Amino acid sequence: MSNSRLLWSSMTVTAALMLSACSQPADETAGANADAPAAETAGKTIRIATEGAYPPFNYTNADGTLAGFDIDVANALCDQMQAKCEIVAQDWDGIIPGLLAQKYDAVVAGMSITAERQEKVDFSEPYFANTMVWLTDTKGSFDPTSIKSLTLGGQRSTTPGAYLQDNYEGKDGNTVKLYDNYDNAYLDLKSGRSDAVLAEKVSAKSWLADNPEGFGVVGDEIDNDDNIAIAVRKDDPLRDDFNKALSEIRSNGELARLEQINFGQ
């Protein structure tokens, strides 16, 4: 072998060893940072919309600040992603249009995953599963197994509202009244202008805590596969960031802790 070929061989081996040595720490670093926040979210401000009128998921305090399970979850996710949350209130009927118009980056508002909404937005993995209940005057004769010639209340653009329309509107003499929010639906129930309200269980429990006399849940819970998740615009990579953060706060027990604080469950 000539001296020139010996030199070339030596250089080749040296280069290979250097490449091998450089690649090993990079792999170790990648493994160590596998749980680090995505570069796209660290230090970023994420603007999030909620309704502010759907306790205990979200509501507005007397001083105008927003509170509730959704707000706690949003803040926990932003902490996990090392991002800053900027949470704003938006009327329910305009909450998806506002997202599509880029008024904010995401919706955390007790929003159920539905096929109709999935045509417009992408959803994260669910962060809560709901059931529905009938709320009525316990001194009345409401029977959830025989609903005829009654006025039934709910909130429009919700899964219970859709359930009422699909199953009771114009059937057996029933009338369905849908409201902008549950507060108005409960007011009509309390004043006797409706016979029962179909609501999410946690919403009904929250209202009953403040109105314990004369009203209650009647019948069995209705499981309509209602999963609540975060909405983002179509193909927005922010969904993957939320999913990763959700997985973290679920596994470390923070999500369960927030459920206990807000729902007592």
C-alpha cells in the first residue's frame, strides 16, 4: 500500500470516528429533551376564547375576571407548554366564527366534539366526558320516561339542545325552547315557563348548589358520548402541542385535581 493510500485510509477512519463521536451526544440530547415543550409554544402567547357563561366550566366573576374548569385547564396547559395564556370571553354563537376569523388561536369552552363542528375546526384529544340529566321542579309530575305535551328547555348550539330538537321538538305535543345560555333556561324553569331543562350533569349540579329548594335531577343520566375538547383551526399544529400537554397533565394528576376542585369528582 502506498504512503498516499495509507494517509487516505487514516483520514477516512479518523473522520468516521469523529462523526460517530458527534452523533452520540446528539441522540442522548434528543432523548433527554423528548418531554421538553415544543419550540413553537415556548415563550409564545396563546390567545384562547371561552364563553364565560357556562358554570362550572367557565363563568365571569363580579370583577369581570374569568374562572372555572376551562380556565384552569387552559392555564395548566399553557404552563406545561411554557406559553402565556391570554383568555378572552366570546358569546357562544360567535365562538367558532371568531376562531375562523383568527380573533384567537383556540377555544376552551366546554365544547363538545360533533361531526358538524369537525367540518369547520380540528379538535384536541378530549379533556372531559359529559353526561346529560333532566332538571325539574321536584314537586311536579315530570316523568322522563313519558314526555308528552311539555315545554322543554336547553341551550342552543349544544349537544343537549340538539338532543331535544331531534327527539322532542314537535313530537307528542312537546315544545322545545332553546336559550343563548343555561342561565336563561334555568330562569324559565324556576319561573314555571318550562317543565324541565336538559343539561350537562356538571352544569345542572352547579345550578342546584345555588338553588337547592324545590328542584332536582330526575331520572337516569343520559350518556350520549359527549366528549369535550379544545378547538383550533384546521391543520393548525397547535393541536399537537395541546395534545402533548394534555397527556402530561393527565399523567401527572393535574387534570384530575382540577376536576375535583371544580366538579367535586
